Amino acid sequence: MVRREPAVEQLDGMAAEPCVPSGFGTRPWLVQGTRGERQTFVDSSDGSLHSTIVPEMQGKTCLGCIHNGDWLLMLDESTAECFFLRLTSSSDDPAKKIPLPPLHEQWGDIVRCATLGTSPAHPDCVVVVAVQVEDPAVEGFLLHCRPSNSSQGWLRLESPVSLTSFMIGVRGKIYSFGESETLVVIGDEGDGTVRARLMGSLSGEKEVHDMTVTYYVLESCGDLFEVVTQFFGDFRNDGTLTSVTVYRLDLESMTWSRVDSIGHDRAFLVSGHYGFSAPVRPVEGGLVQQGNCVYIVWSSCDCERLYKFCLDDNTISFRQILPRPTKPWCRAFWAVPPQSFLSTAVEEAKLLLTNGLVPKGSIMKLKEEEQEDEDEQATSCNNTRPWHDLPLELLELIVSRLSLVDRLRFPTVCKSWSLVTNPVEQANAWPWLLHCSGRDGACKLFDPLRGQEYNMHVETFDINQNEHDEHIFRFPKDGWVAMSTNADIQDMFIINPFTEDVMEMVMLDWKYRYMGLSWSSADPTDPECVFFAIVGRDDGKAISVFTWRQGEEEWLERHIEYYEEEPFPVAYNNPVLFHGKFYCLGRNGNLGTFDPVSNTWTILEKPKPIHVTMDLAGDHHLGREFCYLVELGGELVSVFIRNADEPPRVFKLKEEMTWMEVQEIGGAALFLDFRVSYAVESPEAGHGNRIYVPGYSEDGKYAAFYDMETKAYRPSFYGLKSPLQCVWVVPDLVPCIKKKSSLGHSRECVPNGYYI
């Protein structure tokens, strides 16, 4: 949404304003410095965009927001001019712009900035920046200066340890986190000397990560927190978030501990290298309106997104905040006003929301209507045939229209209903979304066609004994799910969550790093089953394939290089077993196969790539689609999804080994995810010609899909809610009908004490 306010100049559909937008400084905003004539401001209260002229920012690079998000650190690379800018100050305020000594470091090498003192405008202020050059042989270092003595220039600050880029100013000190979990505190000695002291090593186990990780350090209510995000993808800024974890640092014991709550009245706001804590404003339509959440600005292939990670249920959603993805030098930063002002505004907003009263007359009317409904129901019941006395033919008709789980419950209602033959075995099956909703073994099964969710418990998923542990879904097949844990990321196992049968696999040589994993048999415990995995370089010039069979002590690796040949950039999508071979999709649309009989890997000459040319190393987001491969009716189908503005491109592999783009898939439905993709030829009526993705509406009632007939996402692509740890599984509930629940008819007991 574009806010139309009195404009000085109309530019690209946004109203250009002569100063900061109305309301700036009273709530969190996102500020995008573009080095151009105009800057873009995003209002957190409604997501509206404002194009604003800020002369001090023209031609400058914004390195981030510091000092609780109230000040911008600006750099002019052409002149080395460096200064602090406070946008909430009036134009004639001499403290609006605080000059710093010329800074000759490249903007990309300045990874963090923090301040000592009460304010950058105060004479006692000390500015410290962390510099990390791209050359791995050069260690990072610290520079510091005093704005009140800019003639002295930037000085090296000696550190007792090799520093990383994690640094934050809190309560008159700067905390810097070094290698091997060491903590360094930077302070002003009072005699004009700034010194870095080693406080010691930090304890407390953290999760081990198998994919690219980004760390953010922030302060909230006097405590230090670390937000750790993990994502997969070929590029840093086009990945998909797969894990968000929050830790709190106890400075007395020097220990990190994982937290599941940051307070339901607070939210963490993260962007670039900086993060802040802010009270929540319950404004309808606002960007930040839910507490106990982490809001992360992330650049994707389609636009600039704001992700919301909810610690309550381990789900994530995102919405568009800028229409196009940004470059690293023009990210949108959070600008957060002083906490005292925010707290007052939040209390006022809550007061407005809680002052709505229901008139007494309305309450009495509601009670009268409820009594009338009860009387009508009583009269109707007197003329109705008892449920336990319904004809068998009618019961079978009712069963044919029930969901899979309701079919499971149906025979437990009464004795006559149990006479219906095999209600579960006669049901059509389609993939459901399995989601670990808690650390105590609590899970959820979401039926995407009916919009129904069921609570489950799987004892094997209970990880409460280890707060740093978390199950990671890798690949499902025929009711089995391959998994690993953070605590021992080299260890993998396969579990059937419906029977809790577990199969151990051989240890990996290193952490899980595969782009795809699959196996050959419906039952992975079959001694003849072959396990296959693949990984490749981002540029596609080298790949490695791995195989393992039961009884072997390690995975067998084969490494292939393509420096003189056409590259094969492996897509993040699990292989498909098709006619006895594992088929792997390349990101440019070609195919590779592995024959488990001859143990040979081949890049097929046909089909030809869908993307003839692809810049794998560019930063323009081209060719960075999400790619999927699935078998549908004896044919291979590939799907390429880029963003909400472009429909998914669907291709069928013809007999002559050429891709044919199709605009519809008839009555079939696809269920896509990078962990696994399924195709169902004939789901329930009214659900065909759809492409389902692992998400649902904010209220959890409607599954997310692309309708190939109407050419639209439903619900809207932006705002979908997705569990972070989830996977498509085809539920196998046939064994459940054989065991009656000892808890009555309200729930049906599944083997091994697991309930739906």
C-alpha cells in the first residue's frame, strides 16, 4: 500500500515527502537507504510505503541502525565521510548529524558498529566498529573513535582474542563475542582509554547446524539474546528459513540457554546485522502486532520480505514489504524509537482495544435466541430415528463422505456402527502435513483437502530431556520419515510415526549436507533397499553421490567434476525413483540419473535444460527458482516456482525425452516441498488441478494451494503460515482400526500409546 500524502514530487507511484513521514519516531519503521535522491520508509502500523527526500542520506550507504535503533550510521564511499544521523531530530537541530572521522574501509567490510555512552550526541560517546575483510588470511579487527575528538581519527583497538562480527552496546559497555564462545567486554576506562578485556568462555550447549546459519545479538529488558537463523538454498539471500532459535545469556554464570518465550508483550525486530526488542502494538493490519515473535527482514527472489517466526507454535509466515528484492548495500533497517515512548503508545493502544462494551440489551437478546434454539432442537429430536438404529446402507453412505480420521473413529461410536466393513481401507489417501508442534512428542496432522487438524503424540519425538535438541525431517516415503537431530547431527534414523518402528542408519562421515535423499524400497528395513543421496557445488561444476546398503559400515561416495563440460547445479529436491533409477533435477531443468544396479551416475543428454542460460553467480536473483520433481501417472513432472506474481511453470517429460509445458494437470493434485513431493491422480472431487504447498491460512483452516484453473494462489501467497519442522506424509491408519481405545470413544488409540 502506498500512502498518498502532500507530495513535493511524484516518483514511481509513491508520494515524495520533504521530511520524514508523519508518525516516524512514534513506532518502529523500516528505512531503506538507496544512495539515491529518495529513501523509502515502511510504516509498521499498516505496511504503507513512503518515498522521502532526506538530503543527508543522498549518495550515502546506510550501514545500519544503532543505539537502540534510534541512529543511522552513514558512509560516503567516494569521500570516506562518515557520520551518525538521527532522523527524528528536526532539520535545524545541530545534534541531528554527528560527524565521525573519515572511514576508508569498504562498506562491505564494516560488519558491526556499537557505541559507548549515553548517546552519540554526548561528549563521552565512543564509537567502535568491527571490520572483517573478505581475505580469510586477514583477521578481523576493531576500530574506535570519539565524535567529540574527530581530529584524532580512527584508532586500532587491541583485542585479547580473534574477533567475530557479533557486537552490541548495552548499559555503557560493548559486548563482543569471539571465537570458541569467548566474551570480550569493551569499556571506557575513564581516563580516555578504551580497552577490551577478556571475560572468559561461555558455556551452554547450542544446536549443531547442517546448513547456512546467521547470528543476531540483541538486548531486551536488560538481557542479552542471540537469534540464530538457519536456511537452505543456493544463495545467501534467496534461501528458505528452516530454523529459528533464541538463546538468552546469563552474564553471571556466563551460560547460554535456549528460551521458548521472549514475552507475549514483546517482539524482536531483526534486519541486516542488527536486532532490537520492542513492545507490541496490537494494531489491526500492522507489521508487528503479535508478541513472542521474531520479525526478520529477508531478501528473496521475488521481493523484500518480512518473516514472522512465532515461538508459541514454531511456525513462520511472511509478507511483502518492498516490491523488489534489495542489494546488500540497500537493505531495509529497523528504526526503533526510545522504549519509554513506545511503552506509552502500546498501553494507549491496548486501552482502546479493551474499552469496547456490549450493551445489556444485546446480551438479553442473545440469551432469548439461545433458549429458542434449544426448544427447537428438543422438538426435532423427538421426531428423529435413533442414531444407533440407522440402516447399514445409510451408514456406509455416511462413511464414504468422512475424512480418514473420522472413518477411524466411526466404528467406536456404538456397536451397530462397528458393522461397517473396513471403513479405513476403503478411503482414498492423499498427503497430510506432519508437524512437530512441541518438544514433548506433541505433533499435528493437517489434512489439506478438508482443512482439519489432528493432535498426535509420538514418544520418539519427545526431546524435553535435551533443550538443545530438535528433530529435523529429511525425507518421507510410504509412511516412513528419515530424520536427524541437532544434538548428534551425524546420526540419522528412519521412523514410522504411525507404528513408532525405528530403523537406525550408519553414521554420516560429517553433518547432513545432502541436497537430496531417497531409498529404493517401500519398506526401508528391506535388506535389498538402496539408500541414495546427492550434493553439488552451487555452480554445478562438481557433484558427489552417495549410496548405502544395510550391512555396510559407511556411505560410499563418488565424486564427479564438470569443469570442461556442461555444469549440473543440483536442485534442493529429493530424488525420484522412476523405472528403477533415481532421477535428480538440475536447477536449470536438466536431469541426472543414478542406477543402483550398476552404481553409475549419468547426466542425460535429453531433456535439454529449460533454462538455456543461467547466471549462477550473479546477484540479480535470476534463475533462483524453487524446483520440484515428482511422478504423476507414470510420467515425470517438474515444477518451477519463483514468486506470487508469476504462476508456477509445470512441465511433463514426453516419451521423446523433451519437456512440454502444460497449463493444467486435470483432476490431479501436486503436493510440493523440498523434502519430498507427491502427486495424486484423483483426490476428492473439487480438489484437482491444484498445486499444494506446505502452509495454510493464518487461522489454520485453509490449506495453501495454487489453482491452475483460476491462475491464483488461495489463500494469498503472502501471509501463509507454515510450520518450520514439517513434512508431507501419506497417513497409514489401517493398523489403528484393529485396536480399540481404552479411553472411551472420544479418541482412537494408535499402537505404542500414540493418540489422535
